[in-house]
Amino acid sequence: MAFLQEENIYCPYCGESIVILLDPSDTDQEYIEDCQVCCQPINFYVSDDGNGELSVIVSSDS
């Protein structure tokens, strides 16, 4: 059973700190979620760092 991993990211638009949950089944996938603060679309890319830990890269559309 895969466990969710909590990760702290910063919105590329408003700079707010946001806690997200990463699902190991999302590894090597991209998806878009709206910022919980400013509602702008954030691009997420989830990857495995090779040690079993997930990492996430966030970016804006611009």
C-alpha cells in the first residue's frame, strides 16, 4: 500500500505556502491544480528522487 507524502510548496503566483499531499502513484506525471489562496492554475510535476522520496516541481503557465 502506498502512503501519501505531505509536501510544502509555494504558489508561483502569490507566493503563499501551501501544504499538498503527493500520491506515489502520480510519479512522473504532470497535473494542474488551482492555488487554494489566489485560485491561479499551478502546474505540478511529481517525480521520484531515486531514494523512494517524492519531489514536486511547481510552475506557472507564463
